[in-house]
Amino acid sequence: MSPFIGSFFFFVVFLGIVVLANAVRVVREYERLVLFRLGRLVGERGPGLVLLIPLVDRAIKVDLRTVTTDVPSQDIITKDNVSVKVNAVIYHKVISSQSAIVEVENYKYATSLIAQTTLRSILGQAELDELLSEREKLNQALQQVIDRQTEPWGVKVSTVEVKNVDLPQEMQRAIARQAEAERERRAKVINAEGEYQAASRLAEAAAVMGREPVAIQLRYLQTLAEIATENNSTTIFPVPVDFLRTFMTSMEKKAG
């Protein structure tokens, strides 16, 4: 066999191996192949082993797993005219590989742009307090709007989460002053409530002692016992007012 024929034979074998390698595709469980034959959509293939017709079929691989996409920070003016920066994250997945390839050029990029515009639109209708305190409700509104817009592309948006809300420095100081004033108000209310309860208890105790004079004597004895247990150099003996009144009356009679 001449060298020319041998080289041609090896070239044909090599070309056949290359064509066969391009004609055989292994598709994983979480992937699908969107197949085009001479430019016309045939359908999707996979998972498993897929055979393609060389130079006729063209296949595009699509991942069906959930994808996490960060939405860049957006400048938003809230309903009460406060300028903030907000970023978010969206979780989405392809539920129709054919629509994701045929209906839109780049479904990942298109989903990210839709998320950015929707973020500015929805959050711009909320006030600052609502943006800070009612995050869950805003997340649900964002998810519903974005999912409705990406549905024709075969993309399902499952979750949208607002991550950070960056406030201007002057607004942060104002919120800090407001929180401090709120804490002081609560402290004063709690203090006033404690004083009211203490006064109510003292009034009830005074009423009981007024009805039962013996209770006053028992209180005197309890006070003496408490004083005796301490190391005091001075001991105070409480004297009933009635006793002093009787003593003063007798002294006035003697003086008269």
C-alpha cells in the first residue's frame, strides 16, 4: 500500500471519529437538548444517549436546575420621596426548554433585566417604613409580577428576596433618633405604670389598716424586728399617734 493511500485512509478514519463524536451526545438528568434539523425545531431530547445526524442536526443544551441570579443595586425613590439603593436575588428555573430557546434570545439576561425594572417599579410605589418593615409582602409582589412576565419564555420564578436597603446617612441618623425617642417613651410609660401600681397597692394597704387597727400594731412589731437585725447605733421606736394624743390631753388637764 502506497504512502498516499495510507495517509488518506488514516484521514478518513480520523474524520469518521470526529463526526461520530459530534453525533453522539450524553444528556444528564437535569439537562435537555433542544434539537433543530436544518433550522427547523424538532423538539427536545434527553436525558440519556442522544444520536444526531451530522451536518444536519444542531442541538442546544438547556439546564433545568434552579438558578440564582443577583439583581444589581437599583436607585429607587420611594413613595415618600426618599432615595435608596436596593438589591435583590431571584431564584428561577426553566420549565420549557423549547420556549427558553425559541421565544427569547438569552433567557437568563432577559430575566435579570425584567427583575431590575420590576424592582424599581414595585418598590417605588412603597413608602420607606413599608420597605423596611413589610419585606415579605413586597417579595411576594415582586415574585408574582416577574413570574407573570417570564412565563411566555418557559421560565418559572419561584422566589424573589430583597437583600439590602442602603439609606442615606441623614436618613440613618433620623431613624436612629426616632428609635431612641421610641425607647425613651416606652421607658417612661413602664415607669409610670409601675408607680401607678405601687400607689394602688399602698392605697389598698392603707384601707386594710384603717379597717383593722391591729394590723398597724403588727406592722410596728415587724418594723422593730427588722431594725433589731441590723447593726445600728440608733434604734427608733414608733409610737402610735393615738397614744400621743391621750398623753397630750392628760397634760392639758393637769395644766388647767
